[in-house]
Amino acid sequence: MCGICGIWDPAGFSEFDPQEVAHAMGLAIEHRGPDGEGIWQEDDLLLVHRRLAVIDTSSAGDQPMISPCGRFVIVFNGEIYNHQTIRDELEGDKQAPNWRGHSDTETILAAFQAYGVKGTLQKLVGMFSITLWDRQDRTLVLARDRAG
């Protein structure tokens, strides 16, 4: 399964070089995801993802992933078993973006935008851990599946 990690330092990254630390964190979890690596940084938040591509092996599933509206940034580990059902619901509700690929990560982001955090988490069926940054409200959400 993928690997995710990060640092949130509201005081800012004055004590260390965030890119150097991100690289070291990525190397530490390299065994979790041989199919890709992504780093995202904004001000006081750094997210790192190591990818094990399963559902959508194209670059459209690369993470960290930013929502089409630009509000949310996600790193995600796991699999959402009902992601196609959620996609169909989003399309039926006319709330689906122009899909870039077929990843469950993209589905989750669209659901957060349409249904909010709580509404989306209640819909998800699968095994997962999620780190979601809301750039508008500047809130960090850490979530896992019910059994996790």
C-alpha cells in the first residue's frame, strides 16, 4: 500500500530545510510505493506521498493531488471499494468535475468538494488513511477507515 507522511509547523519551517526533510521522509517509506513519489509544500505544511499504483496506474492518479477547485490537497493510502458508485452519484447530482483519470483519490477529492468532509467520510467504504488540507479554511484533517 502507498505511504504518506508530512509535517505541519504553524511557526513555519525556520528550523530546517523542508525539501531536504521531505526527501528523507520519502526515502524512509520508499518500500511502501515503488510507482511514484510526490511532494507538496505550502507555507507551513509539507505532504509526501509514495505511490503503489493499483486502480489507475496513469499519472492522473499521482499524489499529492489538488482538487479541481484548488481548495483541497490530499495524500491518500488505501482503496475505496465504492468509489465508482460515488462517481456515479456525483455525475447524477451534476457535481462531478471533468475527470482526469480513474483513481479513487480523484473521486474522494470531488466528494469532499460536493459533500463536505463529514458527508464524504460517511460515504466511503474501504480501507484507507487520508490527510486532507483545506487551503481555504486552513484546516488539516486526518482520517482512517472504521476498522483501521
